[in-house]
Amino acid sequence: MADNARAKRLADLIREVVAQKLQRGIKDPRLGSHVTITDTRVTGDLREATVFYTVYGDDEERAAAAAGLESAKGVLRSAVGAAAGVKFTPTLAFVADALPDTAKTIEDLLDKARASDAKVREVSAGASFAGEADPYKKPDDAEDAETPETDGDAPA
């Protein structure tokens, strides 16, 4: 089994080679400039690599890009093998990255929270506090203020 540093270096190399090959080497119209390689992970034995990608566009363009990546898998693996110089070139699996969808969901939730906060701020604009201005009890006369405190060890 390879060490984690070697797997990380190989993953970085795979990400760079695949991105460069998609940009310059593959003439598939489904893989236009709207495909972005976001991350790459390699198993500990360096046999399998998972390449995460995002596609800027609608669902139809995402499906076309997925089909284009699957058809170009052999060419991309050959390019990785030539660049890596390892004994066994890892197999490539392309997975659509869920990060943009997750970020969109989080943004929607934050917008909802901001709207709720604005509504609460609007309702509480003219409101006053339920209690007195100073909620802490203060001694009424000077006798209560000068009472010495008892020590915890002293008998009662």
C-alpha cells in the first residue's frame, strides 16, 4: 500500500492532466469550456481514481457532459498514464460534484433566515422590555448593604 503523500501527489497530477486534456486535447462538443474538474481522490493502493467535476449549465448539459466524460475515459486514462509514469495507471471514475447544489441549498436557507430576522426586527421595532429598566435587585437601605458576609467555615 502506498503512503498518503504519494496518493495525494498522484491525485493532484491526475486532476491537472485531466483538466488540461479536457481543455486542449479532446474535441468532443459535449465537453466544452463549461466542465470544471474540482477534486480528485485516489485509493490507497493507487488502483482507482475518482474525479469530481462540475458543469455550468442546465440538467441537459450536465447529462451531455457526463456522457462525454464516459466516452473520453480511455483517452484521459492514457494521458494520465503517460504523465504519471507509474506501473499501473489508475482507472478513472467521473462523479458529478454535489458542492454547487449544496451551496445553493445553504444560500436558500440563509436567505430564509435573513427574511425571518428582518420580520422579527420589524415586529420588535416599537416594543419595550417586559420588566423594569434594571432587572437586578438592589438593597433598599444602608443596613442591608453593610451586612458582613459569613465565611463558609464559621459555625452558624
